[in-house]
Amino acid sequence: MSSMVVLYLAYHLLIPEGGVYDEIDLGHLMIDLVVLVLLGRLAIRANRIYPLWMLAAQLISTLMHLGRGLDTEITPLAYFLLIHAPSYIQVAALALGLAAHRRRVRRFGTYRSWRTS
């Protein structure tokens, strides 16, 4: 999550946000691809469910770029919402996952964080 924020801020320092939503936004596409790979690696190794929810939300955002490229009739507002809204799902999944983890640790004690295989 923090890498996505850093990349997003760096991108918008270089290129001010404007009317990039009427075509594929290559900057956001690159950021989304990097985060998709990182979250994919994390979700496979983590012994938790919430990284899978975060990965699913990232997949929605990343695939929206493909949808924008395939269908030029998608409105810029829909494109904007579908590449940014999944971030809120990721934050909610992270918060709920961490709360569930704390509850499990209090109830059952510690358990391993990562899969070994």
C-alpha cells in the first residue's frame, strides 16, 4: 500500500492530474501493474485472507485499463472511479484484516504469519 502511495505522489508531481481519463492513463497503469505483482506475491505467501481481498481489488483497478483500451465508449468518470475506488476497498480490507488478526491473537495466541511452501 505504501509503495502505491509513493508511486502515485511521484507520478503526480511529474505530471499534474488533468484530462488523462479520456484515454488509457499509462502512469496509473504502470503503478497498478507494479502493485498487482507485489500484492500477488504477498497474497500467495501470507497466511491471511485479507491480502487476497486486496489483490482482488487491485485486479479490478488494473483490468479497468484494459477495458478502457478495448472500449472507447467508457466515460472518463467511470474510468476514473474504477481505477481509484478499489483503493478504498484495499484500505477497508487491510483495516478489517488487521482487526481480525488482533482479535485472533488475543483469543488463541500467536500463529505463523507466512506459509513455508
